[in-house]
Amino acid sequence: FGGGGTKKLSPMDATQLINREDALVLDIRTDGEFSQGHIVNSVNIPQKSVQEQLSKLNKYRGRPIITACRNGQTAGGVGSTLRKNGFEQVYNLAGGLIAWEGANLPLVKK
């Protein structure tokens, strides 16, 4: 188990991947949750829309993608969907945005 084989990253490891390898954070929470606070430069595609909006992510295919949800529970399934569609470097933010905030890392509001 572990979200279908998607590697889990701690908030600190995620930060390093973002800074060193220009990883994209795919925030799969609802628009409302996203607007209340999200990781800088993250892309919001709500979980239920990921399958039909995969084409939006094609330009990021060569970059690591970190899936992020509220608490780390649902992002793994989205990671599996991405891998099945040819995205190779897919990670899951362990503990989600709750863990990110708990690590005192910054969020931006729109």
C-alpha cells in the first residue's frame, strides 16, 4: 500500500524538489480550499477533474510532479492516474497541506 506506489515526500523533501528540480505541485483540493491557501506556483485541478484535464499537465511532463491534497489521503490515487498516463516522476505530499502548514512552510492566498 502507499497510494499505488507513488513515492511520499515530507514537506521538507518536497521543498527541496521544488527548488532543485522545478517540481510542479498539483493541488487536487476544491477551488474553495485552494483559494484559502496553497503552495506558491501550484496548479489547482480538483480531484474529480484530473482525468479530463490531464492535457493541461502535458507541458509539465518532463518535470517532477507532487500531488497534494488536504491531508495526504487522496493524492496517491491521482498520482497513480498520472503514472498510468505516462508521467514518470510523480510524488505525493505526505500529510498534505495540513503537514505543509504544520512545518511552518508558506502558503499564498488568491
